Amino acid sequence: MAANDHKERLITRDVALIMAATFFFMTASMMGGPIVAGFAHTLGANGALMGFIAGALSLAALFCRPIAGRLSDRTSKRVLAVIGGALYLITNVWYAYASTPASLLAARIVNGVGFACISVCLSTWLATLLPLSRMGAGMGLYGTMNALAQAFGPDLGIRISKTVSYRAAFLTASAMAALVVVCVLCIRDAGRPYAAARGATASADGHKLRLSALFEPKVVPIALIFMMFGIPYFANQSFIVDYAARMHVPFGVSVFFPIYALVLLTIRIVLRNWFDTKSFPFFLTLCTVCDVVMLLSLTWLRSFWMLALAAVMTAGGYGLMSSVTQAKAVLIAGKARSGMANTTYYAGIDLGMFLGPLIGGFLYGGVPIAWFYPALLVTMPIAWAIYLPFRRTINGAQAQS
């Protein structure tokens, strides 16, 4: 009985270390996100090259993630996580001492390889340590670590780059990457392949080149739905400061991200049991409403309270959907395919991270500024159009407690 109680525990020593590693990894990543384009400009890059350098990490990760997902299902996750953390450490030092746009671009691409390795590895590792009955709550807490880093990382990077220098910000990120490696080395579980531990013959189809060897086909709709929530989020992250300046907003907007993080943390703690009891259509409806209110609040950004409302709604939209879709991806695929499930899920994030700023840049320069956020509302009906044809498969994957 005691053994069963221990099995059902949500937070164990190893789970806590994986979540700490996730926070440090994502903070290191998010610190560089909002400042790398500006740093490229100081090295002589023009506008187009600045954008390409900023998006190079996501593109590299998108292409490398299928390989990382296969490796995470077949090799030690500890080894893969150490490699990813080491690449993060090396590339952030590389950023700090880059002297040309070409050197910065090369570092950004290598950084994308590390991002692919460690993001898939940590989430897959965590999934194998969680009981299915607590999968939603566990992935919700994991998503909280991501969300906190996404909220505080950009602010930290911007502050250090402005008060000290770009190079100091990148060196601080490299210290965060070193902490990732330390956390991973302290995890007791070696992260052996789940399928191998069950005696599965994963190698039987390992040499066949097909879609299921690169992504988990059943998870693709979930990834695309989440991508639709990611596009407005990352467009806003990239352009909220410039939007506020052009709209002559009379107050600072940087507080948006801490408010978002604190509200998201509260939501995930208060609603932690909902992840395993409420249906996907319930969350999709709730998150859609929140995203619509967020975009409309930013459209009429005339007071601090509208900004605060937008931050709260972002937590209830993009933030909540990130946990819901990741947990659903693992449940649909099963633990033996959790690496491929997370690979496919993160491909949705990669596309959102790339398309959000890209679409945001087009809107920012191509339509009246007042239409910037209303134009992004189109992502919500598209998310529903993706869901409806696959609703039986998505709704049928519930936690088997």
C-alpha cells in the first residue's frame, strides 16, 4: 500500500530537479530572445538579417526536434539533457564574444540544436516519472516552470543588457545553462528508454522512414491547435513595446510579463485537479474566450487596468492551453511514444515562435497599427477548425486512473 502511495506522489526529488532544470533552461533561452536582434544590429546586421538571426533558433530546433525525440525514446535522457545543457552554455558564451552577424547566426543555429535536445528530453523524462492519473497536474506544474521563465527571462535579459551590456546578459544566461547541467547530474533516475524497459522491440521499425518515425501523427492536431494560441502570444511578446510607443500609451508595459507569470502560477495551482478531470472542449472554449479578451484589451490599451486584464487573459489563454495540450499529447501517444509526442508538441511551439514574430512584423509594417491585434483574432476560429475534424481522437484520450 505504501509503495502504491509513493507511486502516486506528484512531486518527488527527481521531478523537482527536472522542474528546476526546466526553469533554468527556459530562463536562459528567454533572456536572449528579446535582445539578440538588437545585439545583431550593433554588430552591423540590417533589419532583415536581424529578424532571420532571431528566428534561426526556432527553425534549427524545428528540424532537429524529430531526431531529438527519437533519441529521447531510445537513449539515456540524462546524457541527452547534459549535451543540450552544455550546448546552451557554449552558445551563450559564444553570443557574448561574437564579433560579426555571421558568427552570431552560427551560434544561434547551434543553440537551436541544444534547444531541441533539452526541451524534448526534459519533458519526456518527466512524463515517464509521472503516474498517468497525475499526468495533467504534473505537466501543468512543468508548464508553470516554462511560463515563469518566459515571463521573467525577457525582463531580466532586457534589464541587464540596458544597465550593463548585451554581453553581460548572455554570460548571465550561460550561468543559468550551467545550473541546468548541475540539476540534471543530480537526478537519480537515469532516464532509460521507457519502451526498452518494457521489453518493447522499438528497433523493429526504427529503420523505416515514415511520418511516425519523425512525429507522432495523432498529436499533430494538438500541436497545430497550440500553434494558433502561440502565434498571438509571440507576436505580442515581440511587438508590445513598439505597439505601445506608436499608440502613445502613457505608461510602461514591461509589467505585463510579471503579471502574466503570477496569474498563471495561481491558475495552475488552483486548477491543478482540473487538468485530469475537465474535458479538452471545456479548456478549448475557456482559453479561446481568454485569448479573444486579451487581444481586444490590447487593442484598446488606454489604461494600466487594460494592460493588467490582457496579462490575466493571456495566462488563461496561451498559458493554460500550453499545459492542457502537452498533457493531452502524452495521453494520446502513450508513455512509450512520449518522446515523439513531445517532439510533435514542441514543433507547434517552434512554429508559433517563428510565425508569431514573422506575422507580427508583417502586420506592424503593413496594416494600420490599430488593426495589429484585431488581425490576430483570426487564429481562434482556425484553432477550432483544426479541432473539429479530430475531436473524437482528442476527446477519447483521457487519463486512465
